[in-house]
Amino acid sequence: MNKWCDGDEKTIALSFGATVSGGGDEVGGGAPADLKDLIGGKRVGGEVDDEMIARGWTQVKNDVAGTEVYSYWRKGKHCVIVHFDEPRKVKSIAPGLESSCAK
């Protein structure tokens, strides 16, 4: 058995060059200005989705990692990853690679 694997699946999302995403303590340093108000806000889950759509973003996919969710959104050539914690509040928003938001 590999010493790095305890049998549970783990997911790590990385974005090279700008920001690392996947459980760090980042808050909103790389988030677009028009999305920073969603971080740590009152909206949860589907309410955040509705607000993202209202602001012109299109949801591409969701990745679930244990109790956390990474939601990928696209607007033109821009890609962001919205990190939801267990109560489905926005923990962080980080820029993602354009290829991360490809359909």
C-alpha cells in the first residue's frame, strides 16, 4: 500500500501561474471584483448559482471533494472556481485556467 494513500479518494485542483485552489486559506485575492461580495456572504448553494447567472456567468461543472464543492464558471474567456464549504457558503473564488472551464 502506498504511504500517501489511505484508501479514501482525494481531489486537488491546481491553477498554475496565478492561484492554487483546493483547500487553502485563500479568500478572494484572485476573485474578479464583481464576485468578491459573494465570498463569506449570506447566500448559499443555489442562491449563489442564481446570482452568478444574473451577473452573466455560465456554470460549466461541479466537482465534489468530501463535503466541499468546487463549481466552475465561465464568462467569455474568463474562468473562475467557486469553492463552497460544508454549509455551502462561498469559501473562496479563484481564477481558473480557460481549459478548466471547457465544455
